[in-house]
Amino acid sequence: MQDCLDYCDLTDEEVELFAEHEHIPQEIAGPMACSLVQTDEGVEIICSCLSDLVSDAMTQGAIDKAEHVLHVYAEFRSAHPV
């Protein structure tokens, strides 16, 4: 995954969570997320994915997972304000 992250500022965790949300391999999610993060609309799409994962985790009672995704989401928003 490092090749993708060499040319964009996404973390491994952000790419992993995007892949989880989209139900795709990380090898595909990396380039997709790197492309999305180039536009405000793409940043909003990634934010929506992360928000969905928080909601899903809360619904399933997976509080630790929800807290982890919230942490990743906060870091993403800090690095990519729109």
C-alpha cells in the first residue's frame, strides 16, 4: 500500500477503513481514495464513508470500533478541511 500513500497524504488506517466501507481490497481502495482526496467532493465522500462506519459500529454495539473510527475521522478532517 505504501506506493499509493507516497503520492497522497492518506494514512494506512484511512485507506483500510475506506476499503472496509466499500467492500473492496485495499489495493483497489488506495488509488481510489487517493484520487477522491484531490477534490472537496471526494473528501466529503470519504467523510461520509467514515461516518457510516461509526454508525454501523454503534448499531452493532462495537464501541471500541466506533471510537477508533471516530479518531481516524477526526484526524482525516483535520488534515482535509473543506
